[in-house]
Amino acid sequence: MHVYPRIIPVLLLDGERLVKTRQFGDPRYVGDPVNVISIFNDLEVDELMLLDIGGARSREAAPISLLERLVSEAFIPLAYGGGVTDAAQAEQIIATGIEKVVVNTVLVEDPEAVRAMVATLGSQAVVGAVDVRLTSTGYRVFVEGGKRDTGLGLDEWLSRAEDVGVGEILVTSIDREGSREGIDLELVRRVAETVSVPVIGHGGAGTREDLVAPIEHSGASAVAAGTAFVMQAGRDSVLINYPTRDRIDALFAHLFAGRGDMAASVGVAHDVDLAAAADFLATADICARCIITADVPGADFDPDGVCYYCHLHDSLDQQYPIGPESEEALDRFVAELKAAGKGKKYDCIMGVSGGTDSSYLAHLLVSKGVRPLAVHFDNTWNSPTATSNIFAVLEKLGVDLETYVVDNVEYDDIYRSFMLAGVKDIEAPTDIGFMGVLYRAAEKHGIRHIVEGHSFRTEGVSPMGWLYMDGGYVKGVHEQFGRVPMKTYPNLDFANFVKWSAFSRIQRARPLYWIDYNKEAAKTFLHDEFGWQWYGGHHLENRFTAFYHTHFLPTRFGINFRQIELSALVRSGQMDRTVAAGQFIEPRVGDPELIALVKKRMGFDDAEFERVMTMPKKMYTDYPTYKRRFELLRPFFWLMWKLDRVPKSFYVKFCIPRRTS
């Protein structure tokens, strides 16, 4: 079986932040290195190259403690370059677990130091990196981020690199770096034909096909890319991605024999204990129609034993009946989107997460000729499945993506604040931040419609006593427990919410309400059409959200949110009630690695985490919120609902006083 050439993501480190550049300038934040490395672990990349542009500027390598922390997160080979100046320093770096050092400026200024590194570490551990510009006199070698001409021509540099014994050469076109215009194949060919060591082509890859060309046409042994693996193709939107093994097979099939399939899983079917499920359903404290139990806030069983949420479902079902009427309503809505988008690049803003609903919504809109701008809120806890799904679906549909990346230290501090507050609602910042990003994108692009991938038939409505959220709540909790100033978090304060919904006339709609949306059928379709992958459960496409659902809520509050989704599937006829009960009573088990990641990023040792998980419980009512304002302005928000400025679920949950515990 042939081993394909390596495909290497290049990550630019600036301090403790990852950035992207274009022609080595204008660094832009793309995420937290620990989280990004973790995602690339799961994406099964061949190896990672960390190029420290801050270290290159200062001529000082990153602190050993930082490298040790990054190595502890990586289960793949790592190479590091930036400010490496002598053999002793290189040896220290290798001792952290880094497998290769990358040398650039030192090879120009002190080649004997590189020779000493090779003698100490072996040639396989030393990569020579050459940054090249095409000038009127040919290819010239530059250092210091492409700013200083070394006076060396390409051939002279290559001769020096081979003489000191580097084991590999990374060749970067400065003119193409970050451009996504394709790698300079002539430059790579010149290098590959001149030297006897392996060559890595880098600088300019934009499409998956660009990864093949240096190997197929220029003799490279491997290919590297930065922007292509941290941004969506065609836009400056952060999206960590890497080709699946199936995609790599397809890319290289004409060159090599292939290295086997890795089929994506749509879902995992499993048996449930039907006898135990029947016993559970026989209890008196459960809805006669779904599996909502009496302890769910607001369940309010009627005389027939049917819960409030079933009646809410029925009212929405009457408002959005399936059939010719709903098809006509959807067509009218599509026509409205197209009319509003006339003369503009986009018809609507569409939130995407990589989940089933938003992915299928993207397909639905594009199939009807709508031009959405996909918007993603990256809270730096994305799972690799989520980013792969976003990339696969939007790339094939030709949909542009705009990503907002919050500062990871700031966002972790917000999460930490909510955990210290003792409340259930630790995921409120994500929902509020996502909505804030959608409104800001609509305002920025002059778009009046936001479409959301939500279906009451498959998701239900979250009980108020299980999850409350508003911008005042996020601000109040963080002011009391936070340690880091809130600067990049896109909060949704009351004034902006009213401005955008009332005065900017931005409408919010949920098109899946108008179709006979079957979740399992959607998963199968997305997998077959786009190579989309199932992530194991509702809302589990985000790492912190997965911790919240599988460990935090069940362990600390005894809440199993599957009850809401499973009940919705039962009401809509997509799941048998006994099967739903069987799935619901199965214990939820948190992933130990995920729990460890949360502890690390929150700064909790084991004792502190245990204290947080067992501290006295509090409610959102113990902190400042906008809830009372929403209730006092109930007539106003009723009008906003009727004008499609807010969803009915918002009006029902936030504006109508209800029992919450």
C-alpha cells in the first residue's frame, strides 16, 4: 500500500495566538493554538508545522513552557521554527517533544550554527526554510518576514543548505503566501531539481487541487499550506479544515494506488432496553403523549395528562401546517428574500454550525436560488467534525462564509464566570454571542433577513428553567466573576436588540418550519451529497457544548436535555415513544478527555473543579437580566413576533411570565 505525500498545515504563532498573514504581513487572529492543534489531531493530519513569527522578529524562540504545553496537546509530529539560533537551543526545543526545528535567518547569517544542529540532532530533525521573491534578476532569498534581501540568489542558498546538511527544505513564495492563487510551481521545480533532499512546496495553496500540483508537476515530496487550512476557500473567514481521507484518495488516485477508505458515519444505531422503557412510561409523572416528565419546568399537564410543550407544538403545527399551504408559504418567503436582495451580493444571513439543521438549510436555500451569506461564531471550542462539515457543505454549494472569532482567553473567562456563578446556563454566552454576530453581519451588509436552522418538530423548545439567556445576564455574571475585560465578545445588549429588531427592521425566520423536515433523512442526504459527518448527538458539534450536555447538566443538575429533542421527534411522528424513552433513560457519560480539557482551559485543578460542580445551585433570577423588561414590554414584542422580527418561541419563553422551577 502506497503512503501518500505529506499534506502539512502551517500554523503561524505570534506570542500565544495563532494568526494568518498575506505576504508575511497584516497578521489576523485565527484562534487559540491549543484548541486548533486539538482539532488538527482529530482531523488526522500528517504533521503540523508551527512557525513563530514573533520569535523570528525578536530572534528569541518561544518559551519552553509554551512549547511543552503545545506538545502535550499534540498526538501528531510537530515542527517548530522561529528564533532558533544555536544547537543548544535547538536541543532544548527537541527535548520538549518537538520532532523538527525549522531554521531560516540563522542559515543565512550563521550556517555553521546550523551545521552544529545537524551534528547534534541529525539531519532528519533540521528543516531549512527559504523565503523567496521573484525579482527582475530572478528568485532572491529574503529573511525577517520577507523584509530584508539577504543578497543571496536561490541557487546559492540551496547550495549552502545542502552543505550544512539539512534533511528537508521548505520553500515559500513570499509573493504567493496567503494569496490562495496557487503555489509557485516553477519555484518548487527549481528547488526540487537542484537538491537531493525532500522538498516541501508552500505558499499560495487555495483549493484542494493546489495541494496536488507541486507533487505531480514540480517534484515536491510534500506540500504545506496555512491559509487553506484555517480559512474558507474564497473568503477571509476562519474555518479550521483538512481534507478527509476519502478526499485525499480522490485527489491522489491518479498518481498512486490509494491508501484505503475511511467512510464517514451518518449515525450509530443501537438497541435500547424496551422493557425498562415501558416501565418508565408507566409512571404517572410523564406526559401521555411525549416523554416530558413532571419535573421539567413549565410541563403543566392538562386533565388528559398532556404537557404544555405538546400544546405549544400543536399551536406551531397549526401556524406552519405541512402540505401545499406551507410549500406556497416557503415559495413566498424565497421570493421575498430575492426581492430584498436585489442589487446586493446576498439575499440573507444564515447562521451555520456544522450541525444537521444549518447544513440542510444551506442546501434548501441554494436549491431554491437563494444567495445566503453563511455566518459562523467561532468561540474557539469547535470540534473537527463541525469545521469539516461547514467546509464540505459550503464549498460544494458555493456559499460564502463570514466567521467571527472571539478571543479565546476572554471567552474562556466568560465560561468560567458562569460556572462560578452556580447556574445551569453556562451555554448562554454561545447562544447570545451567535445571535449578536448574526445581527452585526446583517447590519454590516445591509441585509434585512436572518434565517435560522431550527425546527420545532425535531428540536422542541428549551424550558426556561433549564436554559435562560440574554445579554444583560451575560454582562452581569461576567462583571461579578470575570477576570478578563470583555472586549471581543459580541454581546447582544438590550438597546441593540431593540434597534435591530424594531428600527433596522431585521427579520428572523426559520424556513425548516415550512417543510416536512425529517432529521434522519436529512443526515443521510447530507452524508451522501456532501460527505457530511454525524457528530454523535444534538448540539454536540461544539466541544464545550458537548461537555455541557454530557457531563455538566446531568452530573450537577440531573438534567438530560435529550428529553426535549426526543419528545419533539415523538410528537412529529419521527420516533416511536418507547424507543425515545429507552434512549432517554440511558445514562449520559462525559468524555474524560473533554472534561480534562475544560479543567485546563478554565484553570481549575481537580479540587477546584469538584468544588464548582458541588457548590450551592443558583438560578438566573439571582443575577441581573432583561427578563423583567421583556415581560413589561410584552405588547411590543408581541408585535415584533407578528412582524417576524423575533421568533414565536422568544415571545413565549421570555415575554410571558411562567413558573421556572
